[in-house]
Amino acid sequence: MKKIAILGLTGSIGLSTVEVIRRHRQDFQIVFASSHNNFPALLKLAAEFNIPKLVITNEDLKNMITDIPRNCRVQFGNDALQSCLQTIDCDLVLNAIAGSAGLQSSITVLQRGIDLALANKESLVMAGHLIKPILTRTGSKLIPVDSEHSAIFQAIGSTPASQIRKLILTASGGPFRNLSLAKFNSITLAETLDHPTWNMGAKVTIDSATMMNKGLEVIEAHWLFNIDYSRIQAVIHPQSIIHSLVEFVDGSIISQMSQPSMQLPILYALSYPQRLESNIMTTNILDLPDLSFEKLEKERYPLFFLACQVGKTGGILPTIMNAANEAAIELFLNKKIAFTDIHKIVQSSIESESNRLQPTLEDILNNNRETYLKTTRDYKNLI
């Protein structure tokens, strides 16, 4: 039985992981879990799965916790989370923390030599240059959880990077794929959160609408698979059946496909390098719709192209971009800015900062915090 720690248990990916483990209780045991705010759901799941250790990273909730499950210890704060990750006995950690808050945990886990199932793309976006040497030194395995990167991971197998011509990430196109550009200034929050294919958290759903998520995934793919940006492409695939493709140097293209479900790549990440027999997802190819592909339009998805350029530039700019985007999304969720202001804020934030190559973890964490606060405070000047 594989012992699993799940960071961000009560989020979208965390809850999908719970569903996978419910179906495979004989294969996986949750030995540690964390959540930021949703302590009622965390405690309920701890009771169901007999999870012995929990961390709630929002320390303000410390005096609100009651009815802790028997034989369960609860700690509070990010320092407690990092301390637990340095000592927990487990075979695999799944990092499903949303946004930049997940970076430090990824590094803590990998420094211990523990395998990491990564659903937190910001870890590699902000600190890929730090994480890659850690992997070399410790021998930890980094297993992608995002459906696109899981598809590429499965398609590549043991093929060396020198035999790969191109990685092709697929994107649904989000809710505004066919919306007239003239109507973008009137896009509402409710419309943005109404994703046509996937059920995700608010941050990822908004990133999907702007296509920032695909830009972040291009950066993540660069670090995961050691492929130059010039050999990474993204296309719109509205049906979300083909989750990504790999073109090899001989001209062959291999893809991974299934009905859209995050539980399938999660199961693969948990069971890797094995495949477990499961009825989580079945795909009858005779029932599939026609499959189509489209180019991404720069006018419709400017954040995608900005993110790709920032990834190529590297240094501290991916951190600046990510922090400004997180702040802009929070402003949009609070209805302080318009949908189209998200791109304006991110663009202005990047242009107002000078780059710093090879930033340390301390540099990244400090710049991430400062940029978020500055963007939240001065957003009207950035629009």
C-alpha cells in the first residue's frame, strides 16, 4: 500500500484525488493532508480516511477548530506545514496547493528525495531553475498531474529529448472561444467562471478563460521535459478529448486521449510507474464527437503569448508575471476590475520591473509577495 500525503486536500484536485482513493482504498493510504481555509471539509475527510496528521495553513482559524477526529493531530501555519513535510513518512506527496503558495512545499519535498506528484504549475514556472538541480541531486521523481503534462509524460515514456521534435499542448479555448472581440469589455465574472468542459477552482477557471494557464503550462513543459520553447506549441481543441500530443523526429505523433476527467491523470500519478486496473473512466471511441483543432489568436488570448515570452526570458520575470496575475484575478473576483484589465495589469507589472537572472528562493518569495501587494494596492495605475 502506497502512503500518500496530499497538500490542498479540499481543493478541486484534492477532492478528485479523494474520489480516486475511495475507489482504490486497498492501494493507497492518506497519511498527511493540508488545507488553507476549508477546515470543516478537511476534518470530515480526516475522520473518513483516518488521517493522523493535518495542517491548516491559515493560522487565523486556530481558535475556530472543534471536534477534531480521534487520533488526529492538527497544526497551523505554513511553518508547521514545512516542518511536517521534512519529517512525514510517506512514499509520495501530491501538491495540489493553488498558486504560488505551493512553491515552498514542492522544494521541501524534493529536497528530502521524496517523489512529488505535481499539480502546482507555479512551482516550475517560478523556480524551475532551482528545482531541476534538486531532482538531479536527490533522485526524486517529478510526476505531472495536469492532464496535458500527464498526456505528454505518458506519450514520451523513456524516449530521450533529442528524439522529440515538438510538444503540442491542447486547450479547450475556455468560455470565450467564439465570443466577438467587440464584446470582451462587457464580460462578467459569472460568464468567466462558466467553463465549458472542466470543473475547476475559480483561479484556474479564470486562467483558462484568459489562456494564462496554457502559457504557464508551456513554461512548465519546458522544465518538465527539457524541451526548448521553440519546440513547444499550443492549439485549441474544443472537445478536450486529446489531452496533448508529442511529435517525434521521425514524424510520428503520439497522443493520450480520453473523456475529460482529472481523476485519470491523478490515478496515473499515484500509481506510477504501474497502471492500476480501474473503472474510473471509460471512453468509447464510437461515441466521440468529431475532433477539431484551431490556432490561438493573439488578439483573443494575449496573456498566453505574453507568458510564453516571459518564460523564454526567464529570471525573476515569471515570478513577477505570476504574482501580478494572481493579484489581478483576486481583483476581478472582487469585481474591482474588468476581465480585460487582467492582461493590462500583468503587462504593466512586467514592464515596470527590471529582470534578475538566477534568482534565489528567497528572491522569488520576496518578489512574489511584494509584487502581489503592490499590484493589489496600485492596480488603478496599472490599467
